[in-house]
Amino acid sequence: MKRFTTIALVALIALAALLVPASAVDATVEVRSEVFNGTDFADIFTSEGGDIVISTTNFAGFWYDLDDDLSSETLTIVNDSALVDDVAIQEEGLWYNATIVQSDYSGDFADEDTASDNDTFPLIGLFADKYVPTADDDAGELVKLLLDTDDKYTLRTGSALELAGGYELTAKQIDVEGDKVWMELSKDGEFVEDEVIDVTAGDATWDYDVDVGDQDDVIVFRVLITDVFQGQVDSLAVVEGLWLVDYENILEVESADEFGELEVDAVSDTISMFNSGTLTLSGDKQIELAEGMMLVTADSDDLRFALVKEYTEAGTYEIRGNIATGTATWTANEFAGFWYDLDDDESSESLDITVVSDAIAEEDLWYNTTIVQTAYTGDFADEDAASDNDTFPIIGLFAQEYVATDDDDAGELVKLLLDTDDKYTLRTGSALELAGGYELTAKQIDVEGDKVWMELSKDGEFVEDEVIDVTAGDATWDYDVDVGDQDDVIVFRVLITDVFQGQVDSLAVVEGLWLLDYENILEIESADEFGELEVDAVSDTISMFNSGTITLSADKEIDIAEGIMLKTADDSTLRYYPFVERTIGEGVVQDDSEVGPSEEEMPAEEEVAEEEVPSEEEVTEEMPAEEVEEEPAEETAEEESPGFEAVFAVAGLLAVAYLVRRN
């Protein structure tokens, strides 16, 4: 019986593994710098007036503290023909520097020892991530900054607050009469340290320090408790400051260390690195410099490139525009959130703001976006040689990509879900997961006849199918429907480049996909309202203005429209920038949010907590759900299940197991 059970379990596990679909859905967030454009480096150096310098002023990926106007990182390509010529950067032609700065804690932590200065901590940006040096003036030992926040949380007795890096903070016991709370810090369910915190005299901070690397008594965790009180049911403790570093994982940096293409030259309060080999910026390349930071070039005869930071870990990332101190204009070059096509040097959106006395008067903020004809990423073969299907009308709208149903009218838009030339290999019966709930399935593959029967479905429901013949070479299936006021709008394209017989299965190769969310039409008319903006006119361009005064007071996040926000510094001097957020993993992904004119509906009544602390994020007694780590999208679907053949295969294994058991 045990043998039978074991075989059955193995078979079922094999079935589960086979049925995991491949995915064409992007699971990364990219933040790019200003784009540098010229015939070669000499041309760009002339335009720049010297070295090419990338810093926080023109690259949102580098760490920046808006409140204190602090930054740490710069990347320089040297204006020296002996080091940089044509499209090549010779050794030591590129320099990356990161310098320690003293940064304020976000939380207003109360010092336990008034003689010590715990108002600031040493911070350094490294490869667009935030690290904390163990010493104020030596960047040789670094630990990653996991948390620095003044968000407000209310914990019940026994409740746990999930922090970053597997850490949790638990309110073990709360003594309301004695104004005390017993807090415990744990990691991955294991005890780390605990402390009884007394708030009799007011706000109190628990500092947890340990020896880290060569340094003794390094503060690695801080929590600020501002109150304990009795709610209607539970005793409650209020947290208004958290700070945490990943002190168990020390990054040691020394001279001659190598990080990707970069070699460390010197380490003091500054880390200096240079390229240790030639970097050739020819067309259509991604040159990994170090730790997800890369130089990306356009598929062009000209030299056009940007510095890009790629994020793959689950989380929410801010993509900001250049920092402004007054009146300013942002296009795709100054705001990486706006849509931009590097290959064709195309963009669509602009934001113009006039500031007088730290305020934006009505009609002093203008947002404009224009339809542009852009090439498909896939090299689709036209079914009708007389028709021009090489380009499509795209428009950026609130930092998202839309397609106009008419080349010259932005009044009807549908979201662009997919535009890729990534290569996927599908077996008979296998499904490729697309965006928006769509799937593409290779129903049958006829290798001898050079044909593949493809089916498009959505949420498991049939949409359309087609037999694609590749006898004459690459072939495209275009699926068109009536969308809004337009007839026969192409809403899906797939490029098949080959069908062949593998060692086991018949296979079809996909090298182009393009898909619209055609069932959800966004109609835009004059006088429509989107957040703080009102539509002025719609043609091939959509123009909007602010319909009321916007005050840029300190420490604010102002939602302009559909996820585009303005953030101001917590400072008497005006500093601000526009930004959007992008999410990987759990949570609402900004890219997939619906955009639409504001409705004049009655607002929902605000729910006020019984404890009358409406602004707090209350943590329940239940353990928070663990974040699900998504597997990275596969580039091929070769390991896909051959549909129901997998079921029959497993059934066969079970039958054999049953016969073995009987014998």
C-alpha cells in the first residue's frame, strides 16, 4: 500500500508541474535615466558640454532624499578621446562613485541617552539600492536598509506586525495602567530580542544594537512607541517609527573587488569604481554594469542610450521625474514614468506647471498627450501586402500605454496589454499566458503540412481560433473586431516563425505578440474630469488643465490624475517632483488599473475605528498572509503540458502502480 501511495503522489506532483502555464506577462520594473542621443560619443560630449554625468538630477533610479535634498551616487562617462571614442568606452572611461551621507531618520525617535546623537544615520546609495555603513566614514562594510518609516500602526496584545526581510514585531503584553508594552523582535519565526518599553514620560524608543562586522554596538533596529491605551475590547500600543537593517548580511567592499563590469578603485567614505574592460554601445544592446544596473542602447544607427535600473523583486517602486523648485516642464526625457520608445526616439506626454508663491493656480498646470505612429516590436508579416500594418497609433495617458482606435482621434482608447518579440516555443496543447486574462493555445500542430491551429481565449472562455500556415515562411494571424465606432480594428497579432518535430512533441515557435484590452474602451470628451484635471480638447492630442488651485505645501502627496502624483519635500524650501508607482507581485499594479473620467457619485462614508484612531493602520490578531514569491516569467513554453495527454500519462502511471500492487 505504501508503495502504491508513493507512486501515486509522485504522479500527481508530476501532473501539477506539467500544468503550470508559461507566461508572456512582464514581471519587472525598469527605471531609466535621461536619454543621451547623438551620432557617436563625440557628438554627445559636444551637446553635454563635457563629460556625460548621470546623477539623481537625471536618473530616478539613484537614491534621493527629497526632504533633506540628499543624494549619493553619480556615474560619469569621461570626455577623453583616448578613453571613449565612437561608440566604445575603453577601460577607465566610465566611473561610478557612491558617497556616505548623514540622513535623518523618518521616525522622530526619542534618544534613550541624551548624550548620544541618534538623530541621523550614515546612508549610501549603491547600485540604486539603499545601504547603511557600519561606520560613519568608512563604506567598507555595508548592510541593506530594510525599513525607515514614520507610518502609524496600532497593535493589539499578541498581534504581529510583519516587517521586511522576514522580521516581525509582536506586542507580547500591554500594561495600560503601567504605560508599558512588552515587544518582541523575531525573524522567520525565531526569537531575536525583546524589551519592555515604558511610555510613562511620553514617547519612547527601543534601540536594539549588536556587533556587526568590525564594529561594536551598532544600532540595527529602532521602534518608537507613542502610546498605550485601552480600546473597547483590547489593550493597544501605538507605533509611529520603525527602522531596520539587514545586519546579518554584510556586504564587504575592498579595492580590486569586482561587481559585474566594474572594479573597485578605492574605498573610504566614498566607493569609486571603473569599468575594467571595453564597453561597446552598439545598437540594440543591454550591457549589465552591476546589480541590475545597465546601459541600454536603441536599435538604431545613431548612438542613443540610457542608464536603466531593473527591479525584479516583489514590491512597489516609485518612478519619479526630475526635481523642481518652481515652474517646470517634464517630458519623457525628464520623467521616466511617461511612455517612451528608445528604438524610435518617440514619446507622447508632457506636463507643464507654473508655480507662483508655492501654488498652482487654475489652468496653470497643463497635461498634453499626442498620438504617435510607432512600429510593432514583432516583425509581423502582412497578410495583405496592400495594407500597411507596420505601425499602430499609440498614446501615453497618465504614464500608461494606450492605442487609439482611430489614427487621428484620441477620443476612443484601449489599453495596450502586450507588444513583444520575445521567443516562445509551444507544444501541442500547451498554453501561453498573456496579459489581461488572455491565453494562446497551440491546439494542434501539423509538422508535415507546416501548419498550427491556434486558439485565443480569455479567462478560460473561447475568443477565436485560426489555422496558421508557415509553408511560405513566417506567418501572422491578425484578429480584428469592431471596437467602439471603428470597424475591423486589429486587436491581436501573433507571429509564427516555425513548426517542427522535437524529440518528443510537435512544436510551434512564436516570435511576436501584440494584444489590446479591446473590451474596455476609454472614451474621452471635452469637459471630462480626471482627478484634478479637466479635458480642454480632444483631437489627435488630448489637452487637460487643473480645474482648481493646487497648493504645494510641505510634505504632501497630491494625486493629480489616475496615479500621477506630485510629492513635496518636508522643508520650508519648495522642492517637488511628479511620480508614479509600479508594483511587482501582490497588490494592485498601477499598470493594470482602470482609467476613466471622474463620476459625480456620492462618496462612501468613511469607516472610523471604534478606538477612534482613524488614521492608523490597525494590525489584527491574525498573522498576516505571507507574500507569494512569483517565479520569473519563462522565455519559452517548451516545458509546458501537452494538454490532456498529461492526464492520460498520469492515469497510465496509476494503472501500472495498481497492477504492481495486485501482483
